[in-house]
Amino acid sequence: MALLWAAPLVAAQEAPDLLTRWAEEPRAAYPVGEAELDDFEFVARPIVVFADGPSDPQFQRQMAFLAERIDDLAVRDVIVLIDTDPEARGPIRRSLRPRGFAVVLIGKDGRIAQRKPAPFTGRELIRAIDKLPLRQQEIRDANQPIDRAGAQALPTR
């Protein structure tokens, strides 16, 4: 499946809430707009791609890498955020202070997990995500048996 571009020319105020749009289409890339990192805490893992413009070759390469593994990233609750306008100075850009091109992986706990001034391959990102403590917990929880009532069975001693 291809990575979709979520209408970057539409003003954020005209569209529904970013998390609502992401829940409806998790395989898209969204402009950061006025979003804040706290908006995603314990809900999603933002991958923020910064560039000085959409024609930046590193930006294009990063977006291609993400498109190749977007299904795997969606399973890991990743939201792809893009910021190709250094003049906009939105909350996320002010918080992370990139210089030129940068890719930043934020964990569900809101902490910066990885930061790189060059493109990450999809495989590198997936491996980095799978090593995060909350992702490890999600994997463990997914492997727990479910009882008939639908509640997770607690381990017995």
C-alpha cells in the first residue's frame, strides 16, 4: 500500500482534529500544523520528518522509505508528520528545533527515541520502535490469552 499525502495545502483549522483524521486513515502523512507532541502521548508514535521544502532530496527519499513499510508502521501506531516549512515555526518545530533535514521518532511516552539528520529506512525505524519499552509491553500484552468473558487472563503463580 502506498503512503498517502493528506492534503498538505488544506489549512489545519479546516480539517477535523488530526488524531481523528489519523484514526480514519493511519497510512497517510499529515502536516504538523499547530499540533503539539503532547497531543499524541500514549496514543501514537509520531515520526516527524522536517525539511526546508518538499523538493528536498532527503525528504523525498525519507517519504519513499516510509511508503515502503507504511503497513508495518501503522500496526505500530505510527503517525507520520511532515514539516517542510521552516518559516511556519509551529509548536513541534519549536520543541524539536531541527536544522535543515531531520527525522525524529517519538515514543508513546512522549520521549525522543531516535533523531537523525539523514533518512531512516523503514527497517531501521521498525527495529527502533520494537525496542521501545511501551512497544515491548504491547507485544507481551498481545501474547496474553483472553478468557471467555473477553478480559485478559492474569498470569498465575
